[in-house]
Amino acid sequence: MFVAKDRLLRDSADARRSLASAESFAVSATFGQTPTYATHPRVSPRREVVIPRPEGRGICFSCAREPIAPLVFSNLRARFFSQKPQPTHNHSDAHSSIHTQNITAIFPATSALPARSSAPERKSSPLFSTACALFRKNTGGTPPNSRLSLDSQYYSLPFSRLGLGLRRPRAHSRSCNLPRKLSLALLSALLLALAGCANQGGPIVAAAQTIQVGTDLAVEQVFNRHLEADPRSLDPTLAVEVPSMIVLQDVFEGLVTAGIDGDTVPGMATAWETSADGKTWTFHLRKDARWSNGEPLTARDFVYTFRRLVDPTTASEYAQALAPVENAMEIAAGKTPAEKLGVESVDLQTLVIHLRAPTPYLLALLTNVYLSPVYEPAVKQWGNAWTQPSHMISNGPFVLSERVLSEHITLLKNPHYWDASHVRLSKVNYLVIGDFTESTNRYLTGDLDWTDRIPASDLDRLKQVVGSQVVLAPNFTTAYYAFNLTKPPFAGNPKLRLALSMAVDREIFAKYVRRGLGVPAYNLMPPLPGYDPAVPEWAKLSADDRHALARKLYQEAGYSESHPLETVITYPSGGADVRRQMEALSAMWQTNLGAKVQIYNVEFKVLLEAKLQRQPLFYWDAWSGDYLDPFTFLQLFTTGNDMNYGGYSNSQYNALVDQASNTNDVAKRMQLFHQAESILNEDAPFVPTYFWVSAHLVKPYVKGWQANLMDRNLSRYVYILAHQES
């Protein structure tokens, strides 16, 4: 499933309190001239404030297709306003390109501008000064005369401490103008400074509360959870990304489900057996299984759901999940009617699944929410609107009570759930917060009992403040940067792709930027007992030798210092922490190759839709395994897979993955998967960067959960102990 990093919403408690009641928002032009105004043809009656920017590019709020939000500027250096105002851009080509030489912000037409302040001019970036100081301290030398044009202090750090709903919907089109010969020592210093600057004054503004926990259950069993992004869909058949999965696993339940430790346990089925050849599975459903409206749930509901999943008119990206089932792929391709799917209901409580080959991971696969049953009458009556709270009928421990897009989702206990007597929570509140600094502040002030993420730059400080409430654990997820292999410059150019992969200093990245919230990754598959990962030979080289090989491949691919690669990498916003990671990678490519890789920020949903249309050339991606088997990762890059967004295709690779998925010999399967992964390493359709580390903040009174490799934490098992906060 997809890992979501959503909106770049930086927040400050002080600013929120001072601006929450304001009817209008202000721009403080600290130095230089007053910003110019221009009528914005697409968002009238608002007006546009255009502030010239001497370097880089900006994009207007409207063209970015993002919600309009206030923006507060403060402590900007003099040269930021040294140019004359540029004319507003033309919207005749709206949504088609980035508008140059401007930063734009839209405010209500009633906005008033305050008088300009007179803060002293800043002569140079403290980020670069800090890096140079570290370089001198560590090497005793003087860094080369290089300029880091990330503008990290002026675009990242002050902004992260300002504003009500401060966001940057424009493109982050900045490159690192570092010469290729800049030493690894300076690069390390730069990255250390980049990661450390976030702690200068720090965006975490809330103080932790003192909590006294009792032994009895709390009178109010309400669980307030953080959700890092708004779910793309609450239709189990259409859900693909982690936020959707997290909510849906509380609302729906399949034949089997995840236990408190993440292992497979009975769900709607009480028992099952398989044939001697492993190709026929029979599931026996609970007689007391009910939908949330009290109607019986039967085997026919699963037949309908599985057929709907592979039906090409449904357009589910998870249709290939049923590839082991007879005729599934033929149906998905439109060659066979859905009624031919190898799933049948022998009677109301007996479901039989016919497989085309033995599938060792079938039970683990069936725990995923996209194979949970959906209520046919609701789908047929309401169409796409059946997922609205007033229309949804589900079968899980909770029911959908309320949903406010991009704000919150409320679930209530389902009295018709078969195991309702053991569900202690009466309500689950999911608060959608895309900025991890804001979610951390909300946790520290008591608004949240659980967070999905922790900002890497604040990890050490949070350990000191809340101690054991910081929970870290290995995660079956890989973060990588994928190439679009259907378009230049990456199509048909594996040497260029390999050069970019070799140029990434993963150990430095994991240590100084991710702060330990990631393990360096040189291959696709995360560590898995019983599987020998295919790590490329170049990963064993020293940094200098690896960089030299990368530059050789870079030159053979047709690029050089005089003819550098110029491209853009697209990533989903998630706060200053995420942006620093992208800036660090851009710096590595500039330093080690001379490649000019600009970073471009969009909403997670926007990136997901763009990938579906095969639009981004180079983009952030991550995959959380749906079950503990290499196939969940390696099937992503088979030809024709709906989630093979980069268009990678290799017949030898396809054959190996297919052969592995059709054998019941565990040792042989793992060997075939290893060979297939080796081909991926040679073809380099992506740049693996790190294996995920789960990082949660959890209140000490939240019980009934356990860290697990799949990071599945169902609210069904959670309960709240009596506690007092002060």
C-alpha cells in the first residue's frame, strides 16, 4: 500500500492564538518595497500579492490546485526584495507550467498591510555559515567558495515558526549550486547543518503534560488518533494508500484479520482448510456475522466483493491482488466475465476459493481491507456516494459516523459486530494533520493520544521530553525515488539511472537527515527472515570509489559538468522535515555528479493522480508490504501491473516473478525472487533510499496495542486507562 506524506501545513501556537479571530491576514514586507497587487482572474473577489524573488520559481495557489491559505512573511533578508516587482503572470496556460520569478500568495480582498519593520540586514545564510564552521572544525581546512542556494533559513526555518495554516502550495523549485568537486566532508557538514537548524528555536512549541495513569478503565473510552493524510477513498475496493487502510481496518473486516501483534487471526471466518495440492481453500463463516444494519453477512457477499475487485469497470488498482485466483487476470483484462472468477459460495456460510497455483501468502493477503466485503445493496443504491456516513453499511468493529474532509473522521462502536462485547472503545476520532510538527504539538497539548509520525529533526528532543512515549520499531516499508521510463531523459538510459542511485550517500542521509528514522537501503526488499536480499555489488564500494563510478556512468549516459542533467523530482509535502530530506538529496546529486535536480512539492493526492497519468519524470514513492512475502514488492514492477507507474518492463524479470509465484517450494521461490531483484538492481527503475522505521507518540494510558513489523494497530483492541493530566 502507498505511504502518504500529505500537506505542508506549518503551525505556531502563538501565531494561531493571535490570528485565529482575525478577519484578514497581513504580509509583513520586512525590507524593500511594498508588495504589488494584481487582480487574479480565477479567484475573484480575492486579490493577489506578488512578491518578486531573485532566484528560483514559484507557482500561484490557483494553478497548484490547492486550497487557499494565509501566508505570513517575516525576517526576510534585504536582497529578497531587491528587484522591482514583476508583472503578474498570465493564466491563459493555467495548470500547465511553473510561473517564474515570483512567489505568489492570495489573501482576502479586505487584507491590510502593516507598516514595514526595520530589522537589520542578514549578510549570509546561517545554514551555510554553520556548515562552513563544521567543515573547518572537522577538517582544519577552508571550504571552497561555494554557494548553497537552498535558502533554507529564509524559506524553511522562519516559516516553520509562523502563521495560521502557513503552507507552500507553490513549487519548491530550488537547486543546490554546489560544485561537483565539493568534498564529502563539506557535504556531511551541510547535511548536519540542514538537519540541525530545525532545532534552533525549534518548531515544537508545546510543553508535555504530566500524566498519572491508573489501573481501571477510563469512564470515557474515546481514542484520539492522528491521521497523516485525508483518505483518498473509504471504499475498500478502491483504497490504495496507508491513511485509507488505517481507517478502513476499523470499519471493515475480511475472512481473516490482523491480531494485536500483526499476525493473522480469524475474522468473518471461524475456520478454513486447504486441499492437498494447495489450490483449493474452503472458509467457514460465522453464523452470527452481521452487517452494521443488522442484516446477515454471507459467503455471497464475499463472492460479490471479489468479483467487483477484478471487474475492469471498477478500475481498482488492487485487482492484481487476486492474481492467484483462477481467471482473475483474464477478467481484469476484460477477456472473461466476472462470473468466471474462481470464487464460489457453496452455502450461506461456506466460501470456496480456487487458485491457479499454490499461494503460501494467501491467508496474509486476505487480512488486507481491499478484500473485506462490501454491502451490495448500498453500492447499487448510492453508487459512489455509498461511502458517505449516512449511506455506509459496514461489518467491522466500528461504523463511520462523521467525515469532514481534511479535518477529521469519527467512528462509533458497531453494536452488530460479532465480537462487540470485547471492543472497549466507544468512539475513535481521527484528526487529519498533514504537518508532523503540528501533530506533535497537538499530542503534547493533549489533543491526540497517538501520532502516525514524528519529525526526524525533533526525535532526540522528544525522547528527552516524553521518554518512553516515543515508540520506534522496524517497518516492512521501502522509500524510493522512481523514474518515468516512458519519457526522456530516463527512458532507455539505465546508466543515468544507476549514476543517480550511486550518487546518494545513504548512510549520511540516514544519520544526519533521517536521524535514525530509516535504515540505508540499496535494494527494494526490506529485511525479511528467510529471504536473501539482492544487494548490488557497488553498495560495497567506498564512498570515493562509488562516486567515481557514478560519474563515469553519468558521462557515458551523455552528461558532464558542461552539459549537466537538469530535471525535477516531485514529492508530497509533509512539513519542513520532508523538505529538508529533498534538499539533502538534491545537494548530493549536485555535489557528486553535477546534476541539477530541482524539487517540486505537491499534495499527496495530487502526486497520486499524476502517477496514475504517468506524468512525473522523477518522483518520491514508498511501498508498505501487504503481507510478509517478497511478491508484495516485486509484483509492483511486472509489466502491466496497475501500480507500475514508471512503466518498467523486462521479460526476464516478469518470467522469474511469475515462476516464483507458481511454485510451492519455499527455498526455490526465494531464490527466484532474489534473481528477479538482481535484475531490478541492474536496470535501476528507481533509487532505493531507506527502509522505514515506524515512529509513533503514544500516551501511557493507551493500551491494547503492540508494535509490529506491518505497523497494523487496529482500534478494535485498544482501550484507555483512567488517567489525570496536568
